[in-house]
Amino acid sequence: MTREPDPEVNRAADGGRKRFFAEHARRLRREYRQNADPVTESTHRRGACTETHDGRGHVVHRFGDRDTLLSGRGRAVATQVADLALKAYDRPLFTPDEQVDKVLGEVARSGVDVTLGCFHQHVAVGTDSACTTDERLVCTVEVSAETEEGGVCSEVVPWPTALDAAEGGELVARAADTVLARRALPRATDLPEGRDLVLLAGRAGSFFHELVGHPMEADVVASATSYLTTRAGRHVAPEWLTVVDGAAGGAGHNYRAVVDDEGMPSRDTLLIEGGVVREPMTDAATAALLGVRATGNGRRLDYRHPAIPRMTHTRALVADGAVTRTPDGDWIAPLDLQLLTMNIATGEFVFRSYTPLHHREDGSVVRLPPVDLHGQGPRVLAGLEPYDAESKGYGRATKGCGKLGQFPLVVTFANAGVLLPAGLVDVREARDG
């Protein structure tokens, strides 16, 4: 992927060669089970780092716990920046109270497992001359129930931290009703062949995260190992499809940030626009290396790790006015998708659906055994058809994305409904071992 260097772009991407990042953060997971007290796992972070850029993609990373880099002889930043970081250290983090425990415990007693997840972070980030403070908060509740054959039905809803716990409890209770109704569906023993697949709105964000997102991260693009690198500026998908990543915009409870972990403003990055491969997601180093605009995608697992190009909130959108298509006959909705393998160089992938639902022509629905979807990225992107133009968000604060040892980084997704015509992917019953 070659571009003419843009001097103004490089100044923006590499301005302020020493960058600073400080955080006060907690990642929390609390599980509620029938007839049991809540079980909590919590990771707390307070620390800071500096990164020195040489303008050619090389970075020296230095970190210190708590105020090691903020005070005394070890202070590595200007006084005003250190003061901002210390104020961020003092800001409170979300902790579920007794009322939250009460309402979520009541839902668990209805026969489901309930898991509250929260990622809450206060940061001070930038350079000695321009430092910004920011707050990131993602809080979700997963409701799940195991099926007789050992599978799991699940739903995830945002936990509204700004609302009364009782209102949040109503959202979770409705999710529990959905899970229990899905578990009660009859189970088919045979996998039907030759059926359209429908990736429902809000249920397939991870599909585009893997198929488009990772291949469009700038370090992957710069290495020329992405199957999308040689297709820059070319159509790879229908004109109605746009895939965008950005933490600044979009309603809902997705991952949001004013700036990334290097102090670059967050903005929407068009990965695929109208079916055409557009720009990669960059951190400061790769933006300077490639001579492109910084996109605000420099992220780090925490202050002990260097910033690298990572996704934030990835959305797959159907254009307004696109003519949606209904499946031919009965169809399959592969819920609870999870990537098993993907070759970024070729686009070949295997996703597993742990809860595929077979929607029959007579209106009935049955559960199928877990299935694996085998396909090739270029062929699948080119063959997608629009199913539902409404886009819905999705994400689990208990999960995350892994790359170069930095796992689990919180990411969220949104997607409109898309249809994979029969034969576009190979659908096989999942068989481990």
C-alpha cells in the first residue's frame, strides 16, 4: 500500500517526539450464580509511561508504577503534566454497590448465570506542551444458560451506570427471559444443507473485526502481510457496505475516547467505504512511517505496554437506501460467533457459532448443534448481501482483543444485518479433537 508522504500529516503524526500516558484504571468481573455469593475478580492499575519517537517508526518505551515518573528525581514530564496525571489517579472508579448485587442476584435466581463486567479508566495523555485528560467506561452484563447438550445460550446488555440499579435490572431480566426461551427451543439433530446464513444486527461485529479490522491495522499493512494491502483503492465488497472504526462517535454504550493512548484525537477511520478499501488504522509511529494521517488508533493494554495500532469500536454498516434481501426459504442465524483461525495473508477463516438457530419456512425455530463456518475473506466480502439496514451495538467488558501479547484490550462492535447466500461459506458441524 504506497502513498506519497504528506509533510503536514507527518508533523501531526510525529509532533512532540516524547509522548506521555498515565492511567488510573480497573477491570472488574463479578459473577452471580444461584444460591451463591457473588465472586469478584478485579485488576487495578496506577502508573505512567513515556515513549520517545525517532520519526522512522522506532519507539523507546519507559514506564513506572504510581508516581515514579511524576515526582522527585525520576520525574520525566513537565510539572503541569504530572499534576494532571496525579489528579487522574485520584478520580473514582465504578464499583457495584449492594443495590447492584441485589438486582443481579435476583436475576441469577431465575436459573441463569449473570456476569457483570466493567472497564473504567481515567487517563492523562499527550506531550509536555499538549496534554489531555479523558475517561473511558464500558460496563456490560452477560446472561447465559447451559443447554442439556453442553452448549451455552447467551445475551449481553449494557449496564447503565448512570441509571438506578432497578432500571438496569429490568434490562438484564429481559435478557434472561430471551436466554431461557432460546434454551427451551427444540433441538434438531441434523444440520440442514444449502441454507442462507443471516448475520443478525448486533450479533456479528466480531466477524468484521477479524475479517476487515485486523488486516487494516497499520503495522500489519506496513508488513505487507494483509490480504487487503494489495487491494487498496479497489472494490472488495458491494457498494452498500462500509466498515468504519472510531472511538469518538456513535451512540450507545460502546468504547468511547476523546483521544487515543498517545493523545491523538479519536476520529472515524474508513476501512472500507462503499465497498472500496480505504485507509489503515494508525498509531503515531506507523502514521509517520507510512506518511499518512494519524487516525487515533494508538492503544495500549496498560501503561506498561507500548502503544500499537488497535481497533476501538468497529461498525459494519449498510448504506441508506440499500435494497435488503430476505432469505430463500428457511435460513440459519449463527449466534455467538467466535473466531477459531484466520490467515491474514489470504483471508481464509474459520468461525464457530455456538448457538446456531434454524428458522423454518413455517415460522418455527429450532436450535442446531454448534457449527464451524469455513470461508475466504475476499470471496465472502464480495458475496455479502444486505439483510437489515439497522445497526446495533455489541461488546463484552469481560472479553477483549489480543495482539502482540496485549490481551485482553477492550473493544466493541456494531453491525447491520447481512446475508451470506447458501454456498458462500462451508458450514460444518463442529467437531473438536
